[in-house]
Amino acid sequence: MIKVNIGKDHIQIKGHAMFDDYGKNIVCAGVSSVVTTTINAILSFDKDYINYINDVDKFVIVVNEHN
């Protein structure tokens, strides 16, 4: 199961959809695509607005500025 934890200063996405094996899961690929596209869009406007960590089992977005 993919779990999303949203806090005031962070968004954490972790888990596996279990639709198929790792590397073949279209649901996980869709989530990864949406998250990556969103991060790239935010960074194209302001490179200091967020930081992110792309780990093996989780993805964390840290909000640096609230405006």
C-alpha cells in the first residue's frame, strides 16, 4: 500500500502498491511520475522553495518557504 503523510513542512510518500512486482508496477510508476513532475514544476519556479529526498523506499518533500 502506498501511504502519503502530509505535515506542515513535509510530504512523505512510501510503500508499494502491490499491483505487480517491483519494476513492473504501473500504479507505482504513475505515483512516481506525478510526484516527479510536481517537484520539477515547483523547482522551475523557485529552486529554494522545496528540498526533496528520493530514497529506495520513500520520497520526502520538505517545504522551506510558506508563501
